[in-house]
Amino acid sequence: MTSVPRRAALAASITAALALPTESQAVRLDADGLGQALIFPYYTSQSAGPNPLNTYVSIVNHATDTKALRVRFRDGRMGAETLSFNLFLSPNDVWTGAVVPAGASTTAGATLLTTDTSCTDPPFGAGGRSVDFRNAAYSGANDDGVGTGLDRTREGFIEVLEMATLAGSSAQAVAHASTGVVVNCAAMQGNAAPALGVPTGGISGTFTLINVANGMDFSANADALSDLGAHPYFRVAGDPYPDLNALEIDTVSAVALNGNVYRSTWSRAIDAVSAVLMRSQWMGEYVLDTSTASQTDVVVTFPTKRFYVASNTMASPFSGNPGWLKDCGSPVIPTRGEVIQYATFNREEVGATHDVTAFPEQPPGAVDTLCGVANVFSVVQGGDGTLVTGPTAVLGSANRGLSSGDAHSQPDAQDGWIQLVPTRTQRFLSGGTSTRLNVLGGATATGSHSFAGLPVVGFTVRTFQNGTLNCGGASCQGNYGSAFALKYRRSISP
């Protein structure tokens, strides 16, 4: 068995290897949550029952330089842009905003509200406080065939890119005066040629999915990507560039696994980003206690899927049928999405592997799939195989991702954990100049690396509902919620 000192030495060696200076940078997933880019796996303004959810977002600049960031919201079906703006954060600055429903109707879109004074381009509305999400990226000439309504803007995910640091008068313009007001935000709005420096990282983010009416609050961290590149790639707001495939982002990825550091070369920047998110197994706990009316939803997001899958095309590492359909095509044999096998285990180690063929009313050969970019499904106890096609139990998601409706635990298992495995994905192969380093022995090898799985981020949300309680003679609400990032396994081989 590996000793504690040896484990500590191994961890230190891997950290040092990832940080070694090279002739080029290497994109990596930052274990400390600070980076040059952030991925928020989910936002929502859907309703769970009669109660709408809001998503509170914060972006923090922990660095001593000034950041020029691109903030972009994307829908959960195909990853189409629903809102984008430039955000300028001075040293130690924090920006906050909230995604809320634009109206009570299920056909209404979402709105971003903020009372933050940090500089944005463009400003939010006439009063600088709100902006409505838009459907221009998937309607009209951009129609992708999976719906053109504003309802698509109500849930999805968020990405943030550090395009550059600001220098000189540009940095001074977006600094806060002693009154808390930005010195001269107008100087940066529409400014195509500010004084720029290279991206340096050091940004983080958090999000909270809050249901004010029933007291539920689910909070988590954004995933951070470090060392994307050493060149600025600033563009004015409204320019679709940059994205995660920007030419300035490095085409090398670095992943530590089982005592090796895999430094993989790729032909495109987006492949390097996908490589650091490739996971072959995804796991999370569920709680379904009847005494607290507990429920569990699982969120599984493929933040780079749009670069590989369109309405009628598909490329490795994805292998499912392209496009999106409500419930992935259920109740007939699913016609869209990535094939997923899942297993559930109770707290006493009893487990079972599930697929749709376990339920007799399903057509022979049917499988479970996840067909969206941001997918949500509920875990339910037992179940008779009846398909559920409405909103999910906790988050009220309309992007129900699992084609069988819900994931079913064993009939008597109120609590446990679920494991998800994509079963038909294509291996994701890096270039022949890729290298790997054994951090204990120091041996190196050159050759292509084969990644299994899919590029994924996600989390689970769990509820405990006690209803109205007696609190010292007064009535109080006893509802609670929590969010936990998924756990993962990776599979990389020469």
C-alpha cells in the first residue's frame, strides 16, 4: 500500500510537472478553482411546480491586474448563444448578477438582472440594470431545427473567457473610485483598441440556484481552466470571437492520471479544452428519503459539444445521433443523443445496472440517451417503468436529458449513488508528438494518447422538505437543499 509520505511526494511531483515551463502552454483543469476561463455547468429560470428558480452568478478577480472578460450564456439544447457581453474587472473586483424569468408564461424567456457597478459593454438596459436573453442565434437564418422560442433561453450553461488584461489608461478607466463608481466605463464601451496585456488567470466563479418561494438553495463552484494561452485575444462586445476554439488558445492539454502527466498535442484549441474535461465515468449521490420527501436531480453538461455535434453532423469524441428532440425521442426508441448506461447502488453496497430494456413497455433494443448540451434528469426510487415527460422534480427542467424519463434506483433503496457511463463513444486521439511523464521514475514516452468518455461537467442537487415547522411557538419553513459536484474517473492510454 502506498505510504502517506509517498502519496504526498507523488502529489507534489504531479503539481510540479504540470507547472514545468515549456515552449508552449498546456490547457489544464485547475484543481484550485482559479483560471483564465470558467465553465458554469448550469443556469436556470425554470419553475419547479409553481415556484420559479433564479440563478445567482458571481465572478471574482483574485489577481492584481485588470481583466477583460467575455461572459456568454448558452442554451441547454444545442449550446446556442443566448446572451453575451464584455465584463471588465479591476483588481480584487467581483461582479454579480441574477438570471430570472422574463415573465410568468412558459414561453417567456429569461432576463439578467444586476445591481453591480463593474463596467460592462454594452451596459444593461436604459438604467444599466437588466438585459433580456435573445433567440437570434437559433432563429431566422440561424434556425437549428430544435425550436426558435425564447423558452430555450430559460436554462443552459455559462462560459467566461479572459480575453486579456488591461493596462495604462484602459485599466484606469474601469477602476472603481472611492465612491464605488467606475471612473470612466464609457471609455471602454465600443473601444476596439484598448491598452492590452496577456491573460494571467486568477478568476473564479460561483453560482446559486435558488427557489425563493420554498426556501431551496443549491450552490456550487464554476470549473476553472488554466494556461489557455499567452496572447491577448480581445474583441469588442458583439463580435462572436473569441470562443473556446480561439486561435490564441494553446493546442496542447495536460492531464495527470495514475502517476503520469499526459501532455497531448492537438490540431485545434477546442480539442485541448475537451481533452481536460474527458471523463469515462460520472458519479453522484442521491437522497430519496420518504420522511423528508427528498428528491434528487442530476445535471450533466457537455460544454464543448457544439463543436462536434450539429443538427445533422457528428464527430469524435461524440458518437450519438446528432440534433435534439424533447425527451430525446421518447417514448419511442430514442433517436437522438449519447447512449448512457447507468448503475445505482444503495448504502449497503447492493447495486443494479439499468437500461431501458428493463422496463417491459419499452420497444426491444431501446437505450438511454442524453441528447442535450445541458441535460437534467431525476433519480426516483424503484419505479414501474412509466415514462415521465414533464419537468424534472427539483429543477423543473424542460431539457429532460434521460430518454427513459428518470433514473430508477432499486425498489427499496431510498439513498445511495449513481454511476453513469457513456457506452458508444469514439476514442479521442491526440497527435503523435504527445508525451507522457512518469512523475516518480522520471521516464518519458512519445506517442498518441487515446481518451475514453466525453467532455463533461455536472453536479447533483438534493432536497429535504419538512414543510412548516414549529419554531419556538412561531411557524417557520423547514426546507433545505444542497448541491455537489459529480465525481469522475478517467481513461487515458497510449
